[in-house]
Amino acid sequence: MSNKYDLTIIGSGPAGLTAAIYAQRALLKTIVIEKNPMSGGQILNTYEVDNYPGIPMVNGFDLGLKMREHADKLGTEFKIATVQKVEQIEDGFRTVFQNGEAVESKTVILATGAECVTLNVEGEERLKGMGVSYCATCDGAFFRGKTVAVVGGGDVALEDALFLARGCEKVYLIHRRDTFRGAKILQQQVLATENIEVLWDTVTEEIHGDTTVSSLKLKNVKTKEEQELQVNGVFIAIGNRPDTEMVADIVKRDEKGYIIGDETGTTSTPGFFVAGDVRTKALRQVVTAASDGANAVYAVEKYLSEQI
Ligand code: NAP
């Protein structure tokens, strides 16, 4: 076991980076696996984070960068690789990468977050990057002075609509129900913003355009009325899905694919822990992801001390 890491952390968003900080301070021999060096996870795509205590109105990218610098400063070892699968071996786990390489560790913390859900309608795939976007912060500037639509009714859709309304001439917010899911304060702001028009009870059936998006085919689910809405772009913000196939054989997941785990990060598999948006939980926020990372390392330490 001596060559093995104590801990492999998979993912470098707020949960993974907080786990890395706690693991370094606990003197655990740790490696963090990340898909790309732009650490930060989903917050990189968040224009403003205004509910992380002590750092009001921080840009998501800056917050992600600060967390990464913090983990770096403590000497964290990072490896850029895409994980293909995690296998259980004697006394621990083997994390196998797509290039065939692998690392072995006594414990694992999975902190891979969740990815954007697609609408799955005609035109979406073809016009991706040509007016179809999943990240208002990344692509919003291309639509300055133009007309865009945002699809969804959760926090992200509301935040995206508010962000886009600052630079776009007009923002349509298309929601499939007649009440929003997102935070009340965001709802108030959206409804008070003059250039945002909410299209309630409406679904997007097709995205049209030759080389770039030109219109959306919409349908009111109550009246069954259809309309062609002229827009220059559409931002799809209908939630996230965890990518957990790589560990499907070794740990229990719920029906949506989230790893079943409690606030200590403990899962159905001893030694395999989970932190952040990828686990079953009520509130997926930066602050709860960071707190998960800390708790999971505490659980790792306890687990390792019980193995001796
Ligand atoms: P979400 O809360 O799951 O909301 C997804 C929205 O998309 C819902 O309104 C849902 O409609 C709609 N939707 C889902 N599938 C759809 C489909 N096929 N067609 C049309 N509409 C569809 O997702 P999210 O907004 O991405 O947020 C993810 C998590 O991050 C949430 O827990 C959120 O609270 C958190 N978050 C927090 C902050 C913050 O605190 N600052 C910022 C961003 C995100 P229904 O309402 O009808 O289900």
C-alpha cells in the first residue's frame, strides 16, 4: 500500500478543491484528477455568486480561480485526465483514465458535479455554438443589442435572463409551467425588468435557422397555440445531470444517476465518498459543495484511521 495515494479526488469544482485544501492540511497523500486545468466546475459559468458568505457579488470565474490558487498554494498534486472507470481493488480503488493509465488510492472522493441537460429538439444540436448556448456568461456578449430567449424556470434560467437583459435589447424567458422554480428574489427581479418578457406554459418544439438561430417554434401547453418567435439566440438552462457511469458498478445511485450519499459523503461503498452536486442532496450551491468537500475529507480521515 505504500505507493498508493491515501486519497484520489475526482473533480476540481468547489467540492473537489475544498476537499483538496482539507486533505493537504490533514497531510493525506492526495491526487486531484481534473478533466481540464480550468478548475472551478459550474461556477466558471456563473456571472455573479452573491450567496457565498463573506464574498458578496463575486464573479464565478474569479471565485473558482481563488479556490484553485488556495489548493495550489498548499501543494496539491493535480493531474489532467478523463476518468473512464473506478474499480475496487484490494485495500482501495484503481482510477482508470481514458488513455489507459491509472492511479491507486485507499479512498476516493467523487466530486464531478453535473452537466447541462439538453432540450433534445430539432435544430438544437446542429445550431450549437451558432446561437444555441448553455452558458449566458460565456456567450452573452455575442448577443449585445439583439433579441434572445432563455429556456427554463430555475435559478440558472432566471439569473441568465437578468444577465442577458443588461446587454440585449429583448429577452424572452420561456417556461413550461405557470410558476418559477427559482429563488423568489430572482423572480421579483425578472418580473420587474422591462426588457424581459415571460412566456408561461410554453415549450420549445424546434429551433430554426440556416447557419445561425433565427427563430423558435413554440407551443402553449394549455391553449395548444403555436407561434414562431424571432430570436438571434437561445440559452438553454433546464438543469443539470450528473455523469456517474464511470462508477456505476461500484456504488449505489438514485434514479437520476446521483450518487446516494449523506452529508458526511458516505456512500454504499466503504472508502468511496462523494461531495458536491453529484450526490443526492436538497440544495446544490457553491457553499454546500464546499461544505461537502470538507465533510468528505473528515470522513476519509476517520475511515483511514479505522483501517489501521
Ligand atoms: P433546476 O433548478 O433543476 O431548474 C430547471 C428548470 O428547467 C425548471 O424550471 C424546469 O421546469 C425546467 N426544465 C427542466 N427540463 C425541461 C425541459 N425538458 N423543457 C423545458 N423546461 C425544462 O436547474 P438549474 O436552474 O440549472 O439549477 C441547478 C441547481 O443549482 C439548483 O439546485 C439551483 O438552486 C442551483 N443554483 C443556485 C444558484 C444560486 O444560488 N445563486 C445559481 C445557480 C444554480 P419545472 O420547474 O417545470 O420542473
